[in-house]
Amino acid sequence: MDTALLIDHVRLTPILIADPPLLNTQGVHQPYTPRLVVEVVTRGGVTGVGETYGDGAYLALAAPLAAALPGRPVSDVNALFALADAVCGDSPAADPGSGASGAGAQEAAGDGVDAGGLRGVRTASKLRLSVVSGFEVACLDALGKTLGLPVHALLGGKVRDRVEYSAYLFYRWAAHPEGGERDDWGAALDPAGIVAQARRFARDHGFSSFKLKGGVLPPDEEIAAVRALAGAFPGRPLRLDPNGAWSTATSLYVAEQLRDVLEYLEDPASGTEAMAAVAAGTGVPLATNMCVTTLAEIPEAFARDAVQVVLSDHHYWGGLHRTRELAAICRVHGVGLSMHSNTHLGISLAAMTHVAATVPNLDYACDSHYPWQTEDVITARHVFRDGHLDVSDAPGLGVELDRDRLAALHRRWLDDDGTLRERDDAAAMRKADPEWTTPPVPRW
């Protein structure tokens, strides 16, 4: 083994990035959201970067994995899963003085409900996969830079030169009630506001398909918003995602009202059983990033025809290779494939684009929060053209860290009193409405 390909050390940098007041069924995004930047440095002096969730439970698992990597080949990404199982296990939260850059953690890495990511039930195994994903991307970036190859070449080669993305529309406030960065978007709380938001996305980025985050207002109001979008953008693909906020009956009602305009309806109800009941009663395709997020959840969902589109996400599935495995399974079963997005930076968007470029059966435009994020840790922001991103042929991911910006966002994390280090949309909503509690499921 060429010693230049051995890992010398790993740097973990938790940060807080600005996030707009975007609404969902659990509440509202906090003014800042935690992310973790992973840097894998080889003995050859090459640094690869990755990115994943930055909440305390993830940091507690990332620290022992980082400590176990020095001396291992940067190319041995398949070993990351067994290594994570061995050194992380069901690790409790880190002590306040340990972990990533002195990171503390406020909650254990055990089972529970995802407090902000809207990805179904959170388990220790899902946490480990999300942590591994950041390390795998960093290793592939370092390997690609060492070999002079883009990440998509390490995954078998690209099948497209551009990847299509969809505009991600949100009901939102004009500003956070307490602090945070301000932007010029204004509020969007009715059909006119949603259409205006979509027009700006189309003008500035060229998006030609649109997804609305629902589960915020009564279903008839969200139906009206989608109808307004259909009127403003006739024939364009439209999607609606209430994050499991509706009953089976409400889901079927909305599907019927919008059956002529929806490309797909995403997670209208919670759980495979409810989704299967909805699928049996409508011809509108159902998509998910909530009831199918691990391999173990696939057999029942596919056997019951509960979902017709799976939204892949390398942060969920354990990285780029696992995302390709998921794509192959969907292809075999005739299930459509797209890509989910959560609040992320340019490192993750580069990784998403590389793996999307290698998947033959990418049937729908991918989601991305990226246009909402005004801050980044890379030197040159990604630019959407006609709703697409060009696939980089530069070595690795094709992005470079802005170390000054990374340090500034880490200082923000260090200066926080701990309240923003854990994403919690319900807690953020209570800043505006002290009586707010996470709504029961189904909400309508």
C-alpha cells in the first residue's frame, strides 16, 4: 500500500449556519442549524472534505470514528461501516470536554423521534449511517484528489453531464422572531406568496419543477397553493410534501383534488401501513424519505406497493456507494428514484451531484435546500443554470474549503450557549408561540 494513501489524521469542525424561518409541520427552522465538516488528511498531504448533521448525537459518534481512522487506507471506504459499529456502538453523548473540537452533546444516540430532520423515527443505526456518510465522502474526495480523478469516476463514471434540481418552496415568515440573519424574501403564507417565491426561483436559477413543503396550513389552503402554482406554471412538474401530517382520508382527499397536476405526493401519511392504504386508493404516485430510509424498511414497503418513488439521501443511507446500491434495488423493483435534501452546504451538494450523475435511473429532478443557504464553507458557490448543476470533472468533489469562513462559523458554534447546537423546529416555534407543542400525527 502506497503510504501516501494512508490516513494521517481527521479534523472535525462543528459549525452553525444561518437558516431562514422556513415552516414545516413540526414548527420552524431555527435561526442557525448545526452541521459537521469532516476533513480526512492523508500522509501524502491531501485533504478530503465531507459534511453531515452536526447535532450532539452525531458529534458523539464522529469523534471515536475519527480517532480510529489514522493508519487506514483512504480507499477502504467499505470498512467504515464495520469500524463505526465497532468503535461507536450505541455510544452515549460525548462528555462536554471531549469529541469534535471540544464538542459537547446534549442527548444520547439512542432511539427516538427526529426533532427536526423530518426523517421518521431516529435510531442509533441511522445515526451511525449519517456519520459514516460524511467520512465516506471525505475519503472519496481525498482519494480522487490523490489519483487525479473526480468522485463520479470512483463511483464507476457519470452517465450525465448535468443534474437537474427542483425549486424547494416553503411557507415562511419574513424574519425569525428573535435574532438570526435577515434576507429579502419576505413572508410567504398564502398562494400568492408561494407563487411569487416560485417565480423568483425560476428567474434566478432556472428551475422548471417545484416542490412545496406542506403540512403547515389546513389541507384546502395547501391545495389552493398548488393550484395557483399549476396556473402560473402550466404543465410543470409539481410536488407536495406534508411530512406525514395527514390521515389516510385526508391524504386521499388531497390526492383526488390535485390528481391532474401532481408529479407525486410525498409522505402524505406516516408509516408504511398508512402509505399503503393511500396508494391503494389513488393513482397519484407516492414518494417517501420517511418510511423507507434503511434497507430493512424496503421489503415491506415495496411488497405492499406503499411507495412508487424513493427519495435517496446519501446522509441517510451511509454515503455515495450505498446510494448507488439503493438505486439498483429501486431499478430492479420498478420503483422510481429521486433525491431528498435537508439543510446543507456546498460540500454535500457537490457529493449529491456526483452520485446523481452516476445513477442511470434518476427519474425525477433532485431536491435541494441550497438556494436558501446564504452561507457556505467553500470558496466558490455552486451556480444553477436552467435548474441544473454541471457535473465537475475536477479531482475529488471539485470544491475547496474556505478556511476563514469555516473558522467563523465554528466560532459561532463555540459562542452558542447550547440552545442552537441541536436542531429542534418545535423549540424554534415556541419562540413565537410559547404554547406551541409538536402536533399529533395525523395533524389533519
